[in-house]
Amino acid sequence: MSVQVQTRRKRQQRTRVVRSLRRGRAVVALGNELPDAALELFLPGGSTDPAVTLTARDRIVVARAYAAKSDYPAALDHMTTAVGELRAENDLWHVQASLEKLGEFQRWRGQPEKAEESQREALRLAEGFGDRRAQARLRRTLAETLGYLRRPEEAAPLLEQAIRDFGVLNDRVWEARSQYALGKIYRLLARRQDALEAYDKAEDILGPMGERQWIGRIDNARIRVYAGMERFDDAWASAQAALGLFRQLGDDMWYAHTQRDIGLLHLRQGRPGEALAPLTEAIEVTRRAGDAYAEAMARHLRGVAHRGLGQLDEARSDLEAALAIYQGGAYDWNQAVVLHDLIRALRADGASDEADRMESSAISANPAFVRMPGRDGARAIPDED
């Protein structure tokens, strides 16, 4: 072997080691909730620096860092590129791991049908590898996507299997996170007491571990269950507990999600004027982050609040914006919900002919619309029948 070949190989090996060490440092930074520090390791001149060359594995970490910064468009772009590059390299192990996160980013960006495709492919790969932990984790995240797609009957057994698998693996953290996800699915099935019990099981595990962010999520999740049971004192207590935790943690996204649900509570208790401020905050934060689904939920509720106040132009604007977001993905049920409220707003504004045309079109095109006659967003929970 010539000296030149040996030198070149040593240089390539040194480059691989340096890249691996850099990724390791970035992963540690992410674990310490320092996404900017992680990005600085890869993009010292900014994301448009022409001198930057990222490998596919680098992009996985970069995507996760952007997600931690609540920049979901950038996270989705980088993870999409990473998956394509890993496929070209036939690196199926990292393809599987990347598809798992890609599905989450697609879901947040309002593409649940693409998320399902990504997560099902990842699950097939994990099954081929015989990786039980990855299979359990993917059943959990796939079930969450099926919840977005209004298929909770398919989601529940996936989560129940994931909980059993994490129990065998003695992975208490992911067992608890799966209980939390199962609670949300039970809520969609109107099994409210079962939902509360699942949340309690999750908190019993995560509370002693000091998982404060997850305790905040559980408090947030209880709000809509209690509201559906008309246990408003309990709902408000959960909302205030969640707000306090997210404020302490500096978690703007989950603070905004909780503000959305506070807006819901005001609506349920006949106070549309008091719903506007928390809903507006939720809209602004989720729009900046690129969380299309969460923005649509908050816009829908604010549209209902405007309608209740007789502010019909503002109501129509918000409801049409929410509908447009839902029309960008496979959200037939959510579209039906918003259409009911938009038609109510049109009739209140004297636009009966337009309302009739919209209703006729919805009846012929959307079976979910027909299943919910008389649904009123001022009374209903946004994602429950």
C-alpha cells in the first residue's frame, strides 16, 4: 500500500472520528436542553453557510435540535433530507430511527397521513431487526398519529401492547409515556374514567422521577377530560397546575397548549370574551413554531368565541383559516367540526344561501359531518364527538 493511500485513509478515519465526536457532543447538549449549543457544533455560520457539509447522521441531530427549538418546518426539512440520504446509503438501521422522528414532525406540520406511512415503515424495519424496544416505541407514536386521524379503535390495542412490552423491558419511563398516550386515546373514545386512570398511572411513575415536564403534560391532558365530565373546578385546578409548571420550565409551546384549553374552559362556561386573550396567545406561539394542527385547534376555538360575541367577520376569518389548515391533511373529522361552526356563523351573519351551499356540499362529501348534527363548538370538546 502506498504512503499516499495510507495517508488518505488515516485522514478519512480521522474525519469520521471527529464527526462522531461532534455528534456525541451535540446529543449531550440536546439532553441538557441546549439546542442552540447543539446547532452551533454543526452550523457555526448559520444554516445557510455554504461551507457547511452535513452528513445524513448529522442532519438527524440537527433536525432534533430544531424541533427542540420549536422550529418544526426546519426540523421536518432536515429529517426529510436525512431519510433520503440514508436510503441512498442503504443504512436501514438509521432509516428506521429517522422515520420515527420524521413521522412526528409530519404530524405536527399537519400531514398525519404521511406520518402514518413513515411510522408504519419504521415499525416494519424494527420488526425485521427484532428490536423490541423500538417496536414498542413505534407502536406508541403510531397510535398517537392514529388518534389525529380519528382512528382510536386502532390506536388503543397498539398502546396496550406497547405498555406490556415496556413492562417486560423494565422501561418505566416509556411505560408511563405510553399510559399518557393511552389516556388521550381513551378520551377520544369517550372512556373518560379510563383516561383519568391512565393519567394517574403515568403520574405515579413519572412523579417520583422528577419528570416535571411530563407531569405538566398530564395536568394539561386532564383538562379536557374534566371539561367533558363538567367537573370544571377540577379542570381549572389542572389548568393552573400545568401553567405553573410550564412557566417555571420556560416551555412556551406547552404553555400555549394549556392557554388554548383555558380558552376552551371559558367557552364551556359561557365567557367568550375571556377566551380571546389565551386563545390569541396560543395561536401566535403555535404559528411561529409551525405546529399547524395546534394552530388550527386554537383558531377554531377563537372563531367560536368571536361568534359568541357577535364579531362575525372575525369569526369567519378564524374558522376559514382553521378549515384551510385541516384541508391540507387527512382531517375529515376536524373539517366537519369546523364546518358546523362556520355554517352557524354564516347563518348568524345573514348569509343563509352560502351556508346552505356549504352544508349541502359537506353532507355529500364528508360522512363525519352527517354524524354530528347540531354540534356547537361553544359546548363541545374540540376533538371529541
